Amino acid sequence: MRLLIILTICVVINASLPPIKVLLTQRTLDDRRTIQFAEFDTSVPNLQDFTVCYWLKSVNTTTRQSTFSYAALDDPVAISTWIEPTIFGIQIRMAISGKEVYSVPYHVAYHHWYHFCHSWEGASGRWLLYADGDLIGQGIDSSLRPLLIRGNGTVVFGQQQNNFDFGPDRHGGFQSLSGVEGEMTLMLFDSRPLRHQIESIGASGNVKGEIIGTKLTSDISAISWGVKESTLGCFNQPVGDIVAWGITEIKLVGGAKVTNAKPSCGDF
């Protein structure tokens, strides 16, 4: 069993708190390979639909970089998103219960920030993938519908759960060679899919998208996903109902760190 050092913090974004980001090196201080990730302490309901969003800056695109992983008690690979180099270039991928739903080519440069949103609608099998506000992939996977993903699992950004036995009180394990090497911020996990229409933007514009829902739809759709000049910009994004950046408690594992971020979209 691997020994991982866990640091628990709770951050609540307010007017006096500077924006923050998570630094992941997957290395110890003496440069040995380790496992680092950010786990969010949250209650996950049974899921038919979901949306996962985050900002990512990778410093190593030569290996698989697992950006998000949700492990349920009976399914340690319930939801996975990652970027991976292939002979055809970088692919953005998502899998549900170990079955790959899509693999979409997208150029990911070293030391550049990118905003990704992965969306799944279980009743229809419809998936959407956005990068920097642009719809770069969509489709329907009828083999996975109708689908119910069990709740009460473990939510991790920056590492893949499923490889080795972390301990009797944890779901799944972790892959030591598939973690993000770089920085992440503004993680969001929501139990609703994105609507099929979203304004296209570049890295410096506003993304105004809606998450399909009931009582929260109007509140979420009124908030910008992108830059607002002379404000905290991206840090005024919609709040996910499972993982809400700046509200949900974070556990930093393996030496992952939280550092201050610049309050500007695409240049944190």
C-alpha cells in the first residue's frame, strides 16, 4: 500500500480572497515519481447526466494526463476524462464505466491554459465537448443509454482512479503514470448536462452557457463562464451542484499544492 500525504483545505471565494490554482508535478522533492491529485469532499447523487469543466495547463503532453475521475463503489472507472498523445496528435477523451465514449483531436500546447467542458446526457446518449468555449465534438453513443451511474463515490481531478489498491476505505486505486503534470483551476462537476447551444469564444472572451436543470437553471445561465473586465473574471463562474470551486472542500494528496492565481482568464 502506498503512503500518501493528505492535506485538507477549505476555500471559500469572496471579495478578499485571491484566485487560486492547484499545482501538480507528480514528483517528490527529490524528483521521484509519486501520485498527486485534488480530491473533492462532496456527496455525489446517482447520476444519469453530468457536466465536468476545468481549466488546464499541462507541462507534459508526451504522456496520458488524466484530468478527471469519478469512482463509484461498484465501478472504479465510472467517469474518466483525459488527454493523450497519439500518432494522430493529442486526443481529448472521455470514458464511462471503462467504455470510451469519444476521442476528439485537439492541439494542446505546452504551458498554455485551456478550458474544457465534457457533457453527457444519459437518456439520449448525447455527448458534447467544448474547448475554450468552442464546440469541438458532439455525438450520440446509444450503447450506453439508458445509464445510471451510482453515487456516493470519490471525485478526483488530476489523476486516474482504478489501478492499485489504495486502501480498504477507498474506491479503486490510482495510476502512477497518468496524472496531470501542470496546473488546474476552476473545477466544476454538475449533475446536469450542458445545453446544446453555447456561445463560441476565444480564450479571452465570455462563455455564456446554460446547464439544463430545474430551480438552478436561470441562476446558472445568468453567470459568465469567462472574463469580466475589472473583476475576478473566470472566478465568478457558475457553481456546480456536486463540485463548486471555492466552496467544496479540497483534499490535496501526495504533495499537490494550492498557489495564488492571476485573476485573468487564460493567464492564471
